[in-house]
Amino acid sequence: MDRIPALRALRRRVDRWAGQPRAMDVVAAGSAFGLMLLDVPGLARADNSLTGVTATLVLAAGAATLALRRRAPWVPLLVALGLMGWLHELTMVQFALYSLGRFRGRRAAVLATLLYVGTAYAYFHLPGWPARHGATLSDFLSLVVPIGVLAAGVGIAAYRQDLVRALEAQRREAAARQAVQEERISVGRDVHDLVGRELTVLAVRAEVLAVRARGEAHRKDFEELADTARRAHHMLNETIVRRGDGTTPGLEGLAELARESERMGSPVDVRITEAAKALSPLRQTAVHRVVRECLTNAAKHAPGLPVTVTVAVDGPRLRVEVRNPLPGNPPERAPVSTGTGLFSMEERVTSMGGTLRARREDGAYVVTALLPSGLDR
């Protein structure tokens, strides 16, 4: 029984290593060496002063240079050209040209291919070029040129795919940052709407008390309090742009969200405990945003399935849970989505000192947000 955890740990380490670029370089070098080993018997019989052992060592040293194919891809190519002239070995050239196309792009690949063809053409005119590699110039061109062009072309295609994947990753990262930024702005505006009103009330009350305390010792204190509240309100106005609608939805808006979801075909059961109704407007707004995004995701990825929304106060924590069954078959058409909804929800929750967790559980997709309730229990 003790072997199983050890084997699992070993497998995890192997999987992590296999996903690293260095591992792919080692695999490429090993593959090139394995293919070149097939030529060792012929190399040992040829007039090149090599035995089977020394030929194997030379080919192993040449293949080992492929470990540099990311940092210095020209090194394997130069070694491959040397092996081609000495041992008439063409396998290494294919790996070297592919690596140049993959990691340096089209221009380097075209230049390397021209260098390879020119070098091979020079070798062709030297004594000792094997007949199997082209007894005539036509045979030479039909054998050597396609090898170089094909290897470099495949490398260029892989290079472009890498660029596409990198750009896609950057797009997703930028969209996630944009979603987080928009959510931060939204949180700031909510603070402005909710706290700004309280500051206004505080300033007015302080002014009233200052008038009532005319001639008394505390009048100056009330006036300073009113000035402080006005300055704080002014700072909010300067920092945050006020929303046009001026409304901040709370728990009362969940019913409308449920009706919208039901019109899209997904019935929603909203459960709100009595204690949750005493939450501050800012926390109610956070609940509304989380539930809205969850219902939107459920409509995209599990259309027609029921959704359960629970808002409850557990001691000092506010718990918001949205649960929907996983669909047996995914939607035929991929849902239109930027993939940033989870980032927005997480930013909203963490900005208030909470945590957000999305997971699969017992055949359902569950999103749970835990926030400080802010209630005296």
C-alpha cells in the first residue's frame, strides 16, 4: 500500500518535468539520436575511420547539441552540416532546420535552408558523395532540397502556432485585467453612492448641531466636523465618477434576476434567510453581482436546468451559494463568453475581505462566496 502514494508522487514529478521546454529538447535529441543509430552499421563499414562504437559516440555528441536548439539553434545546424559532409548523415539536418524555423521564425529558417542547400551542393561536387544520396544533380535536388524545405516549413508553421497561442494567452490575460479593473471601478462607485449619502447626512447634522450650539463651547467642534464631512464627500466626487442611474441593486433585485433567468428557460429557486436582509447596502450589492454573474454562466453552460440560490448568514460570515446541475450534453453551440466573469466575481468578493470558490460537486456546479457579514451577532 505504501507504493501507491510514492508512485503517484513520482508520476506527478514526471508530468511536471514533461511539460517543461527542457524536456522537449531532451526528447528531440533522443529522437534524432535514435534515428541516426539506424545508420551506425553502414557508417562502421564506410571508409571514415570509425567503428560502431566511435560512430555511436560521434552521433550522440551531435544529437546532444539539440539541447541548445532554443537558445542557440544555429549550433545544431552547423554540427548537422559537419556530419553531413563527414558521414553523409542527413537526419540531424532535419531536426536542426525544424528547430530554427520553430524558435527563430521564417527569416532565419529561409536563410538556414539556403545555407544547407548551398553546403550540400558543394559537398555534392566533392569526391565521395554516396550514390544513394544522388548520383546526378537532378537526383541530388530531388532528395536534398525537399528535406530542408519540408523541415523548415514545418518549423515555421509551429512557430506561427506558438505566436497564436501566445497572443491568445495575452488576450485572455488582458481581458481578465480589464474585468478586474471594471469591477474595482464598480466597487468604488458603489462606495461613492452608499458612503457619499452618509457623509452628506453627517455634514448636515453637524451643521444643525453647530447652529443649536451657538455661543457654546462645542460649536467650533461641530463646525469642524461638518467641514471634515464635506471635504470627505468632495474627495469621493473627485475620485470616483458618479454612475448615471444612481441606483445600487441589493437583495430585492434577486427576484428580478430570477425572473430573467426563468424567461431564458432556467428556473431559479432563491432562498434568503431573514438575517441576511439586515446586511449593509454595500454587501447586498456584492451579493447581487455574484448571483447575476452565476445565473448568466448557468444560462450559457447549463441552459434549461434549475438553479438554486442561497443567501444566508452563518455567524460572522455571509454565505452566497449558487448551484446548478451539470448538463448531460454540453450546448451544441459554444456559448459567447469572454471568460472574465469569474475574475469579476472574485475581485468583488476579495475586495470586501471574502473568498470565492467555484467547483464541481456531486454532479453539480457550485459557486460559493464567503464574506464578512458586518452584523453584530
